[in-house]
Amino acid sequence: MNIVVCIKQVPDTKGGVKFNPDGTLDRSAMLAIMNPDDKAGLEAALKIKDQYGATVTVITMGLPKADEVLREALAMGADNGILVTDRVLGGADTWATSSTLAGALKRLDYDLIITGRQAIDGDTAQVGPQLSEHLDIPVISYVQNLRIDGEYVVAERQFEDRYHLLRVKMPCLITALSELNSPRYMTPGGIFDAYDAEITVWGRQDLKEVDDSNIGLKGSPTQIAKASDKVRKGAGEVVNLDVPESVDYIMKKLRERHII
């Protein structure tokens, strides 16, 4: 079985967020981590590998420094890492990102593609389903439990206060929730091997069946009008009133702000 896991290097928001003049994130200036939902998807692939035997390939699109998350994935147990990087791919929205990744995935043999539900730097949950459309394969999103049954994937899809139990024939794509599992740690031996391993690097010329109008900032139909760091709240207002007066005061404020 061939499993491809799409992972993303995202800003560690605890270290602060920085922006370029055009409103896009300045990823080169921020600390970065592997997206949590993607790491859960990677763990799902590694568990399948442990149980049934599989080749796990991780792929990411980003700056050259994004090979760090690929090496982290290799240290956890993945077999191959592919970095898609090119200056012309920068500034991509979800459409341009999925178009680019689909062009790379079309070069690979796969039975199962796993992505995270969403990335913490965008929270759109769009790239996984868009990939399935580009590749014309079925998708199960919001997966909270997963098993393999011969040529089929059997998954629990989270849905409000219950779940859907779906059985889909491979090849297919799933988007993983962080609740799917607890990712394993890297091993010391795995870390040494990962940093000796060769990462495959693909650029624009290596993508299959991708039009220039669908990549990078110019190929992104979503444009950022304005971006800013987290707005700090004011100190607030403290009043000391008895209970009836407090109720009247609160009701007055709610009416002033047209909340009630």
C-alpha cells in the first residue's frame, strides 16, 4: 500500500505573527511547527504501516525551510519526503495550493492520501476536499477513527453530536482531525537517519497538468484585503453596584450596543 500524507509547516503563533507588505504571512520570519491535524494524519498513516505494511510518503509545499517538517516526519517513521518549492508558487490561497499539490500528486502512485482537516494558519478546511476534486477521487472529511478493510477505508466522520460510518474503496482521500490519535515522538535513531536522508525537491517544472493561471499569488482568486496581529482588548470597566443596580446597568449597556 502506498500512502501519501500532505503536511504543512505553519507559524507557531505563540512566537508572534509577522506580515509582508502585501498582507501575506512572512513565514521566513516566524518560528514554525508541523500543523497539528496533519501530524494526526501522519500518525494514522504510520499506524497503517505498522499493522499492514505500507510505504509512507510525506509531501509539503512551502519555503525551502519547510524541509524541517519533512525531516520530522521521517524521524517519526515516514519513508520518503517531497518538498514542492518555487518562488512562483508563493502567496497561494487554498485554490492555488490545492492545484499545485495536485500537480505533484499526479506524479505519484497512491492508494490513500491523508491530509489534516485544516491548517491553524488559515482554518479553511478546503485544501483536502479540493485535492479530491482535482484528482477525481472520493473524500471522507473530518475523520475521527480509521481502519483498513482490504481495498476499502472504513472511517468515522465526525458530525455534530454523532458520526457517520463510511466505507470507501481506494484510491481515496481522508482529512484527519487532531482527535484521531496521539502522534508518536521522534526516536533518536530516527532523527539521525532523517537528517542524513535525501529530500526530493520539486519546482514549478515538475508539476503535471497545472496551468500557470492557477498557481501562486496571481492564480489565487482569494485576495487579502487587510491583515493584522491580534487586537489587544482594553482594560474594561469596573463598577461597584448592588444587585438591582447591576442588572439595570448591564441591561442598559446591552441595549446601547444593540445586543438586545
